[in-house]
Amino acid sequence: MTGYDLVMAPLEKLYLARIRRALMPQAFGRVLEIGFGNGANMAYFDHSKIKSLDALDIKENMRAFSDVTYHVLSAEELPFEDASFDTVVLTLTLCSVPDQLKAIREIRRVLKDDGVYLFIEHEKPRGSLTGGLVELVNPLWRRLASGCQLNLETHKKIESQGFKLSRQRRGVFHYGVAKKIDEQEG
């Protein structure tokens, strides 16, 4: 078990399992999960609504599930056709992506106009004390957790790339559904 896993295990029990249980059943059709890792979301999907699942990660240590197509790739250059997925899922992933805006543009490109982008991300807390603590531990955390940054405002980046967010906050976690904004609206 990595240092990241040791820190995240209690958070999984306290927060993330409930968030996954509320969010992941909304996945439908052709699904792309970016940052698949150990497949933590698999238990929470309503598989009767999923036609196919493509799992993408930069590491080759993805857990093997049947009926999943695996890709070892980064999020910044997706090899898929425009508008080819009904659902795109990212869970605690954008914090580790070097070029987040490029990755979000790629997500928008491969997502169908009526598709959904399901996300769970951690963000810098609002309070000055906890926000300051996050800034203090962020350099060490980045080394322990494969480049993960705790001090981002990911929801603002998602919105800046043509998405409307329905999101909630639970502690340091922001989660919800993002939908494409019609380019005439935006």
C-alpha cells in the first residue's frame, strides 16, 4: 500500500464511498473513465445502463475487469473521435494532470452534446487556516502522490472550458455533474 493509499483509505470510508454511491449510477451509454487506477468506481456504476467502458490511466497497473477496454494514455491527448462518449468520469484525477485545461478541452471534445461529465475532485479549502495548511503540505503531498496538487480550484477550470456544473462540496471534495454549454449560450 502506498502513502497515498494510506491517507486516502479513511477518506474513502468517511466521504468518498457516499459520494461515489450518489454520483456513479448516473453514468450511462458509452463511458470513458480517465484515471481508472484500481477501478474504485466499478462497484458504484449501474452496469445495466452502461453499453461499454473505456478505462484510461497513465500507469499500466490498472486492475483487470471483464468488459473494460484499457488504454495507457494521458488525458491531454485522447485518441477518440469527437462526441464519442455519453459519459466521462474523473475521480481525483485532474489534480495530477500537468495541463489541466488541455485535458478538460479534450473531455469536452469527446463528450457528446447531451452527455455528462461526472467528477470528484479535491480543492483548496475556503478557510484561511485550512487553506494555509494545504499550501504548506502541498509540496510534500505532490511528491508522495504522483504529482497530485491539493491547492487547485478545479471547478473554475472546468467551467472556463464550456461546462455548466451542478456541484456540491463535502469537506475538501467537490463533486457533481458537468454538462456542455451550447457554444451560442457560452
